[in-house]
Amino acid sequence: MPPFSFWLKLEAIDVKLVKIIVLVLLGFVILLAVVPLLIPVPPLDGLVPVSQLVDPDSKFIQIDGVNVHYKEAGSGKTALVLLHGFGASLYSWREVMQPLSQYGLVIAYDRPAFGLTGRPMPGDWSGESPYSLSSQARMLVGMLDAQGIEKAILVGNSAGGTLALYTALNYPARVQALILVDAAVYAGGPSFPDWLRPLLETPQARRIGPLLVRSIQETGMDLLIKAWNDPSRITDEIRSNYRNPLKVVNWDRALWELTMASAPAHIPERLQELKLPVLVMTGDNDQIVPTDQSLRLAKEIPGARLAVISACGHVPQEECPQQFLQAAGEFILK
């Protein structure tokens, strides 16, 4: 058996080792806390006032403290609300908005963090983030209230389809029907586990986050190309109009707030609750929300109709407007 002095030395070594480990961990924590705050945040170039980006038919309305940019066409008892996807804006409905107005009043608006809608920052609101899905649903209902619309047909593309479904499930009395265009239901946007969210709220994360999302300045065009079956048809004008919202102050910080507010919506588990007419529409070559997911969605929604547009990608309303209008019109009139 080793002498008592051996155990004393061993204990002393253990204490020193523990101290070293503690110091290393403490240093690591300090680095994590301090370094992000020291990273320079270069100002964004090319920012302009929203007033320089509006169109002659642009309108604005205050809903839940957010200045919402929207356009409208037509009139009548039937109302359609067009909801764009991630990285897009109401511009994505340019080909179909006027033709749809033959069926009634058509409204398209920029969802929070996109287009020309205001981008509130932390401190501008109390309670739930205006970028969360539930807040966006309340904003949509607020838009209906402001327009005096009791019920509307919601037409949602990609993440806009997610919002349309969520609204129909949580405000069923306000939704007449759904047209889900390549809807992101089974593979939505980013979400974070509850234990990570407090870290995302730290000053360090809020400083680094906007820097990370600035990459969309380059990758956004790649996403646009991927959204089309035939990207050679994407004109310079289309590219320019998709870039315009990146000229708005705080676009990067708002996109980070949207990312932080993302959370699982648990929509697939609730599809059987839907008791309204639904059209599921998809391009046959959707590389963002795979076509198979839309086929699955049509099967899992009770009584849903399905329209598959040939030689078309993720945004039929842009790439294949005539086929989109034919399928939507037949559904609306039925």
C-alpha cells in the first residue's frame, strides 16, 4: 500500500488539475462572452428610404404596431389574401394579382422581415415577437379586420402556405378556403430547442446573428434560381426587384429576429382538423419543397384537391402563371 505522503501528493495534483480545468473553462466562457462583442459590424451599403422603393399602387397600414406594405386589386364579396414565401415579397404575385381580381377583392402584403413592411426591433414591442408565426397570424386577421373582411380565401406559397394553414387551424371562422402553393409544411424554416433560446437572446448572439444572415445577399440569388424549373427565364428586372428589400434599413437584423422567433408549428399533426375546401398546388419540379411533400399534403388534408403543374418549379405563380390561374380559378368557382 502506498505511503500516506503519496496520497497527499496525489490529492495536491488533483486540486491543481481541477484549478487548471476551471481556469481554462473560465477563460473559454470569457472568450465567448467578449469576443463576439468585439467583432466589427460594418454598415450595410446601398440603403435607401422605403419611399424610394414604393410603387404607385403601394399602400401602408398600421397593424399591431407594424407598418405593413400591401397592394389590392378588384372588389366584391369574395376576398383573396396572397401570402408570399421566405425571401420573397408581394412582388412574387405580380403575374396573377390582377387576373385573380376577377373573382373579388385581392390583397397581397409583405410579411414581417420582408419587402417594404416595417422592421420593428427589440424594444419596439412588448410580449411576443411580431416575427413569430402566431403573431403573423394575428397580423393577417388584423388585415382582414381593417378591410372589413369576415372570411377570406388564403393563397400561400411556401412559408406563406405554412402561415395560411396555421391561420386556418387557429382562426377557422375567418378562413373560407385555402390554396396551398408548394407549401412548406413538413420541412419548414429553422427552429431552435427551448434550451438554446436564452442564448440567442444574448447581446452576443444579437450582434453576430445579423452578420450571419447577411450571406443572403449572395445566396438569395442561388435560392431564386433553384426556385424555377427554367432559371434562364429569370430576367434582370426580376433579380433587381428581389434585391430591392435588401436596401431597407435593418433588413439583416429583422431577418435574424425572424430566425430567432421560428418554432415548430406542429401543423402536420393537426391536418385532420381542417373542415374547409383546400387546393394543394405544386410544380412537378420543386427543388425547395419537394413535389412529393405536396402530394403527401393533399392526401393528408381531408377532401383536398391536387393540381400538379408540369415543367414548373417552386413558384408557379411566377414561372407558370397561366396554369396557376387555371387551377386556382376552377377551384374558386367550384
